[in-house]
Amino acid sequence: MEYLKNIEHINLSTAWAKLDRIDYDFKFKTGEWKRLSRETYNRGNGAAVLLYNKAKGTVILTRQFRMPIYENDTRDSMSIEVCAGAIDNNDSPLETIIRETEEEVGYKITDATQVLIAYTSPGALTEKMYLFVAEYRDSMKINDGGGLESEHEEIEILELPFQKVLEMMANEEIIDAKTIMLLQYAQIHELVL
């Protein structure tokens, strides 16, 4: 890249994920080079899935406590989200959402359709999110879900009418970016009425 050189990574933390300061020279449109410094947080990539039931007109979401949200605004700390998780080991995004769906909400899905890829906060996070939709049926429920005790998860499962969920998004009860993207995708493509 002719506009980037002298990239230097300085590790600041690896306590949970990798926090680096990256110093680099950047060439502006004026032709001037400037030394810049940015912090990046790398926790790997993730995948999320909106589970929908066309016949019932419902979707499955989760509610769980999120400390970073609490730190920003205590009123928003219980986050309503689609089922999601980090892509572990050498799993594919699809394998990840199949695993996370079973762990978090207790449904056994075997397939899903990838509909979007997005960086949710590209100014600070390296995480790329792979976003899926999948239809579910009551017969696919194999356990209670709720997350894994080994991962210290306590996840409430919400099966809600799609129109109610759209109202919750409009009323700012749902403010998670990946969830909003997938709900809007479902609305635009009329996956659920």
C-alpha cells in the first residue's frame, strides 16, 4: 500500500483478548506523511444468527448482562441480542452459529444462510461478524439453552413475535448493532410477517 509504511505493533494487554497500540506512517491526499497511533482490540472474528419461525411469526433472541454496556450506561446493561459467539479454533462461521445456537438457546439447527458480513466498530475492533438467518421449528428444541456454565454465561431465551421485536428496536429496547442489522434484513426480505 503506497499510503502506509513503518507499521509497529506494541502489545498493551493479552488479559482476555489482544489490545495493541499500532504506530504507523500514513500518507494523506496532500502527499504529506504523518506518524499516527491507534489502539486496536483483537478478540477474533464472530458469527451471529437470527432464528425465525415463519409459521408462528416469531424470532428467538437472547438477553444477557454485558459489562462494557453497563460501563457506558447502566440502564442498557441487559442486552437483547441474536444468538452469537466467537469463532473458535479453526471453526467456520457456520459451525460457530450451529454450536452457539445449541449452547445459548437449545435449538439444533443444521444449516443457515449467510446474509451479511460487517465490522461493527472498525475504528477500534478487528472483529469481523458473519451474519446468518435460519428458520427454526419447535421440534428442533433439544435442551434448555442458557449458555455454558464453563463460560460463565447466564442467558435468558426470548421467543417473541416479530412485530413486537420491531417495536422493541424502534423503542430502543434492542440496541445491539448485529441484532438490528439482522432484524432489518428479515424485515426487508419479509422472512417473517
